[in-house]
Amino acid sequence: MTEKSAKFYIPSLDGIRAIAFLIVFLSHAGFGKFVPGGFGVTIFFFLSGYLITTMLRREHERSNTIDFKKFYMRRVLRIWPPFYLVLFLAVAVSYMVGTYSQPELSGHYFHAFVTQFFHYSNYYNIEYGNQFMALGTEVYWSLAVEEHFYLLFPLLYVLLRKLGIGSSKQATIFWGICLLVLLWRCLLVFTMGADYDRIFFATDTRLDSIMFGCALAVAGNPALDQDQQISERTLKYILLPLGCALLIWSLLVRDSVFRDTFRYSVQGVALYPVFIAAIRFPDWFVFKPLNWSWMRFVGILSYSLYLVHFMVIKALTTVAPGLGLVGISVLSLLISLGISYAVYRFAEVPAAKLKKRFSSH
């Protein structure tokens, strides 16, 4: 990393965040037949696993330990202020536009709210659906998956380090977890008749999308392991095209059984060369757009954008259906950017300043 960044800035990752958000946004805006919103979430998961594990690894290599109190406080200060601010905003908007207009359903609304507040709305989705959730907060299911990961993974990582397990074996263990999750999905689908919601929303069936990123962080990390790099030619002209082709193929296969079992595993494998190449060669013409200033800006706002965009889309669709698909999409994006910037300035930035007290470096 360059001296420009005392905060260990990794080029291209903000751009990848922006791409992931735009995929989710376009899908929710009405272009879901052409833009796979679920794939955007998978990218976010992979990115979270990679970044969190990279941070844990750097801290452990520097101090030979992980300060759990500081880790969890950093996660709380990063995730919770925008999370709860937007959740309460969505409840208020739901009353304003009339989606909370049936008092006899107040118990259902409250139950859904509680599951989001306490980070288990993904399993509520599986059991009851999302019809009682505040406007646009259906996306909170993925935050529940990540919160479960944040809670448990550092304990596993420290255990492996205390046992003296090296980076290659750590990666093998994480890949093994990915394999177990795949086998669990297959068992659920082939022997228990699990449906799409059970597979798509549950932590136990989506954890591998995060663990693939964790495996990349501990062995062959493109930001840390400069001495274990694949050759530039091999990566750029063989592995990257293969990864992209594999991603496209995984999205073109429309079979529901493949979707619910192997698709997430295929995408996790395929994202490996994409992330490695994007991080190693941010100035290559293929990845330069990821580092354009506006892409980085969207990437910086991507968390708040992810939280607010669906609420804005649904509110506009309810109060101004005459705008049409394109009109609602454009206006929703502009309004989402405005609200997200406000959330960033008044929630994320103050929390980030406080978070420095719990930084280990």
C-alpha cells in the first residue's frame, strides 16, 4: 500500500462496492429479469469476508492477538448507527405512505421490526415472508447474515492461530467450510425439499459466500502476500477470463436446483480471480473505472445506499406510480444518494471518529 494511505487503503474495493450496489439497485428498481440482484449481495458477502479477515490477520500479525472488545466495538460503530437510523426512518415512511394502515396487523408489524432490530430477520423471512416489514427494509436480511458472521468468525480465526495452524491450512479449513455448506444445501434441497427462501436467506446456507472471501484473505491475499502471486499474464489472460465466464454461466443457468445448490459455490470460486486481479492491477484499463472518483464516492456511500434505496423505490412507486419504470429508477437513485450522503455525514462519519478509539492500528 502506498504512503498515501495510512489507513491501509486497498484500491478497487470501493469500486467493487459500487458495482455490487448498482446491481442490487437495478434489480429492485424493476430490472430484475436482466440484472441479478442476488449476485450483488454475493459480491458484498465475499468482500466482507475478505476485508474482515484481512483486518484480523494484520492485527494478529502485528500484536500476536486479537482484541475482541475493540473488534466488536468497531463493528458496532460501523454497522449500527446507519442500520438503526434507517430502520426507524423506514417505519416513519411506512406510516406516511400508508403501508402500516391496518391497525389489526400491528402485532405482525412489531414482530417483524423486532427480528430486524435484533438481527435475525433472515430467518423471519423464511418463516413468515417480508410482507409485514417496514417499507424497503427487506434488504436487512443480508445484514443479519453478516452480523452472525461477525459474531462467530473472529473466535474461529483466533482459535486457528492459537493452534499454530498456518495460512495455507487456514485457507483449506475455510474452503472445507464452504464445501460443507454446499453439501448442506444439497441435503436440504434433495432430501428435505427446501424452497428458494430457505436457501437464499439463511445464514447456514449462505455462509460460504463470505467464507470464500475469508480464504482469499489468509492465503494468497493480493494486498498482503506479494511473494505468493500468480504471474500477471496467467492472471490477466487466463484466470480472469475463466472467472468471468464462470460467473456469466452461473447466471445463465436457469435451473432452480442448480440455483439453490451449486450456484453460490460456483460464484465464490469465480470471484477469486476477479478480486485478485482488481486489487493487484487497479490501473489496468479493465479496472480503472473502479477507481474513478464517482465510483469511489458511490462505494463509500454503498452501505447507506444499500439500506435506503429500496425504501425510496417502494415509496415512490406507492405515491407516484405515474413516473414509470425509468422515471422511478432515476429519481430513486438521486433521492437515495441524497439521503445516503446525509446518513453518511451525520451517522457514519461521527461513528467513524469514535471508532478510532477502538482501532488497533
